[in-house]
Amino acid sequence: MSTPLPADAAPICSARGCRAPAEWALRWNNPRLHTADRRKTWLACADHRSSLGDFLDARGFLREVTPLAGSPTLDW
């Protein structure tokens, strides 16, 4: 079980074991589980943007990549 981050904590990368500050929002959905308008979000640092994006894209899940500062409300 993970401990929730404090509201004022800086977002961190979603890559396993990475604690770097997030710079990118990778918006995705699994069409077999989610409606077409639903978006889930993974956060990525500069080093993991490509690997996380490639993982999602290979499965046909990646919908968009935006700078974190300009991303819409996050849905975990």
C-alpha cells in the first residue's frame, strides 16, 4: 500500500523506482477498459518520457504527451 503524498508535494516520475521531479504528463486509456473520453495519467521526468511513452504506445494506449505545467486535471 502506498502512502499518499502531501498536497504541496512536487509530482514525481511514474517510472518504477524513480524519484525525479515530473516534467511531462502522458495521457492514456485502455480502450477495452475505459470510455473513449477517459484519460489516465502517468507522469514522467525527462529521462523516462520516452520509455514510458513507448510502453503505452506499443499497446495502443498513448493519447497525448503534454508538459506537466500545461496538463489538464490529473486522473490517477
